[in-house]
Amino acid sequence: MLDIIDLSIQYGGKELFENVNLKINPSDKIALIGSNGTGKSTLLKLISGKETPEAGKIQYQKGLKIGYLPQEILNKYEKVIFDEVKSSLTNIIDLAVKEEELNNQLKNEFLSEDEKDKIIHKIGEIHDQKLHTDFYKIDSDIEKVLMGLGFTENDFDRPLSEFSGGWQMRVELAKLLLNNNDLILLDEPTNHLDLDSLRWLLNFLKNAKEALLIVSHDKYFLNEITNKTIEIFNRNVTLYNGKYDDYIEYKRERDELLIKQRLNQEKKIKETEKFIERFRYKATKARQVQSRIKQLEKIDISDLPEYEDEINLRFQEPERSGSVPVNIEDLSFAYEADNFILKSIDLNITRGEKIALVGPNGAGKTTLAKLIAEKLKPSKGKLIIGYNTTTSYYSQEVADNLDLSKSILETLEDSAKDYTTLQLRIVLGSFLFRDDDVFKKVGVLSGGEKSRVALAKIMLNKANLIILDEPTNHLDMNSKRILQKALAEFGGTLIIVSHDVDFLRPIVDKVVDVRNKNIKIFEGDIDYYLFKTNFFEENNSQLKQITVDEEKKENRKDRKRLEAEVRNKKHEATKDLKKKIDTCENRISELEAEKEILEKELIDEKIYTNAETAKAKTSRYEKIKNELEKNYEEWTTLHDELEKIEESFNKMLS
């Protein structure tokens, strides 16, 4: 359906990728992965026709219809939500307009019977098209999609301009899903979704007939939907037939193999060079030396795998808080009088707990987080912050309130007096601010970049209660993994508002579901919550994947066990041979040293003028030459035998 041929592009003078060749087929559901700035969004824009490549081309199947959801939208909306979605369905609108035009023509009393018949025939054709395009159920389909994405029936007649950017993005997503595209391009589609709408979207896309190309940092989402993976790394674009986790496992095994091959090659080269150097001037070894030189020339050195820099960050060790950092009793909250968002909430948070706040957007997760962070005051009830509890709070709102006049580095220096500039730059590097980026003023940063600065500040303080509201929305896989590891190791109390299942998995040990103005507590991790709320009822492949992952772990254990056994057998099979080679090499070194001494003595006038001494020295010299020859032959035989044995064991390990 689509062929990318020798595609190359630069951005801001930086080459993103070159000579890319890819093919997208009708049944493909592809994950497009890579660090921020590697060109993922650019590739989507190129495919959608929003940008033009500098070199190469993209060939499209005739009549191919492409839908594209960017990360940010700049549209001005004038319609209500339902009409906004319906107006995007041009094929449906066109049919209705054509039918109305033909019906108006029929009202002309001066038409001949023949002209009327032609118009009636055209109206009949339009009716056939309506049947084939689900025209008569489109209103129902729009309602289902909008409600699946979290809207209520009361929202349908509200102006879209009243809604936040996140909700507007959901409307754009609804348009794409309803437009019968052949290929859908999605750039971070889960950023503004809650778990409920994420579940609905997962089911919709898994059953979709359209081809998909998805940029997302949500591993769970990608693993559920995709069957192929494209990675952009170091200007190279790699396609793998399998989902994200399978690709990562394949890449790990491939890289291990490449490293082993490289080590074996280096060992082989070193030994061959040693042989050549030792026998280079030995006439009887000339043929073998030439053979080894040719072998050396034929060795194709394996490229070592390239990795992103590994950064290990930890939160400051916090002071110990009281045993109950937060106690909430009969709490209610309303932004407007008597219009309660939360009502009669009771929640006891003990020291060291790591809690996920989940639930539908608009149900009060962020409000509850702000109340605990003391950014809001309860309308009723009590919220008690415990003894020695120090709080740090992150949200998009916090990011938007950074001092715009300061540089990124200055912003961190203000909140981290104990850190050196180098340490601060390492922290900023993990949040994608590198080199001269750290000197940019906060005022010129995008919303996503400001969010990353605010997160970096959180990493540096010594709070023992950290509250994070959707911390992963603007992070790439690597940055998210670094933050995830740091939060899992954090010694204090943690509250996270997030819909990112994969991110929450190794961190949280308790889940609080916020909906219908109240909360329900689940004493377990995120998988326990998903199981208890029947999340896997339609998404059971993820549950199966957990089992598969456990089996993979067992398989890896078995493999490591096998490798250890093979290494032990290899050691037993070669240890005696290696001892013989060492003995032989030591004897050769001794004989070569004595031979060198004798050669010097035989040209000494005092010796070669003394017939008896010269005869004895010559006899000894010939004896050493013969013994050396025998040792050379023995060394070659032993070494060839060792190579064969090691090669057979290396094949077992590869």
C-alpha cells in the first residue's frame, strides 16, 4: 500500500535518517520507537504529506486514504462536539448534499420524463452508496466512539471550544477512527487518555481493519496492538516482525551474539598475528604464514552494537516522616457551591506506600492529588499532613509556572544548592537536555520541555512525600525508564496519577480508583487492580503476556544454565591442551633465547678462531635448531587442535 524508497531528511541542520527503505502493508500494525528528537514525528509528517523529503520518495497505492493525529493541534473550533465529528466525515456529508441537490432538481416542473428518470436513477445510486457506507448508522457510530473516548451524552451539544486541549485531541482521534482511512498515523495517542478510554481504544484498534503506524512511549499499549516494530536509532531505521517487547528481546540476543562474535574475531586475529610474527622469517613455515595472512585478510570484523548512554539517577534519601504522612477523614470538595467533585472521602496513607490514583478523566484524580499537596483546601472534612512530612508536587500546572526568565540550568541550581554543575547536567541529560540546551531560557521551551524541567527539579529535592500528576506524558522510553527505576527505589511515600500501566507496574503497591465522587481502594499492584476490574476481560492477551514473560524468564535461566555447563565442559576439554601449549611456548622462548646467544657467539672472533670451542658451539646450535623445529611443529598441531575444540563449543553457545 505504501513504499518508502531511499528516504533522507535533515532537521535544523541535523541529519535525522538517510536512505530509509520501508514497506507498509494493509494488515500492518507498526510501533515506531526511538528517543525524542530521532525523527519519529518527522517520519509521520513525511508519510502524511505534511512535509517533503530532501531525498528519496514515497510511493502511495492509488486512492490511499491516510489519517494523521499529531501530538499538538492548533485548530479553532466553532461547532459543538457531535457536529464537529460529523462534519469531518466528508464522504457522508457529500452523499447527503448530492441527494438534497437531486431532490431539489426533481421539484422543477419543467423537467421532461426522461430527465426525471435520470435524476431518480442517480438518487437510487446514492441510496446504494449510503447502504455500503453505513450512512444510516453513522450517528450511532459517532456516539459510540465519543462515549468510548470518555465523553457523555450531555457533552455532545457543548461547544468544543469549551474543552481543554486533551479533550479536543480526543475529538480529533474520534474523527480519524470514523473516517474509514486505509492507514492511520498516531503520534502519542494515549497522552490524554485515562485507563477507561485506553481500554476502549485498545479494543477498537485491535479490531480495526486499517493499517496503523503508532508513535507511543506506552509499552503496554504498543504490545497490545502492534505486530511489527520500527526503531530509529543513530540515523538507522530497523524493521522487525514482532511487537515491541519481542523486538527488545531480539535486539538483546542479537547484540550479545555480535559481542561474542567480535571477541572471538579479536582473539582469532591476535593468535594469527602472533603465529605470523613468530614464523614470518622461517623458510619451512612460509606456506603456512601466507595461508594465515590470507585468513587474516578475509576476516570481516563484526560491528559492535551501539547503545544509548546509560544514566543511573536516584532521589535524595529523604528524612523519615511520621508513620501516617496523610490522613483524610470524610473529605468533600467542590469548585462551585454544592457541585461536589469528591464527597465523603476516607483515605489513610502510611509511610512508604506507593499509590496509583486511577479512574476516568474528570472524576477528581487531579483534584485529590492537589488536595493532598495542599494546593487546594477541602470544602468539608479533614486532611491531616503527618509529622515531619515534606511534600513535593508535580503537574503540568507546576511546569507552566516556572520562572520564564531563567535558564534551565539556573532553574535547577536554585533548588539544588548541594549539587555541582556537572551533577545537574547529568540529571538534565536524563531528561533530554544536553550540551547547550541547558542554557535555554525557560520562556522559549515548549509545554513538554517545561514539564521535563519540573520533573528534573523533583528529582533533586529531599521531600519524603512525592505527588506526580501524569509524569510520563512528555518522556521518551529511556527517560521514562530512568524515572521509573528512581521511583521504584525511592525510600519515601509516593502518589502517582497515571494511566501508563507499564510505568506503574514495578512501582505501585496500592491503587485508589477515583470515580462517582468517591474512591475505592485496591490493596495490591496495578495488575491486581486490572484483574479485579475485569480490564483483561477483553484485553486478556496482556494477561497471557505476563505468563509468556515468566516463561521467557525461565527460558533465559535455562539458557544461562546451559551456557555455564557448556563453558565448564569447554574448560575441561581444553585445560590440558592449554597447559601443553604453555609448556611448549615456554620451551620455545628458552630455545629462541639460547639460539640468539649462540648466533652472537659464533661470530665472535675469540670463539670461531678456537676450533674446539667453535665445534662445540656449532653442534649445540644445530641441536637447538632441530629442537626448535620440533617444538614449532608441536605448537602448531596443539594450537590447531585447540581452535577446533573451541570452535565446536562456541557453536553450541551461539
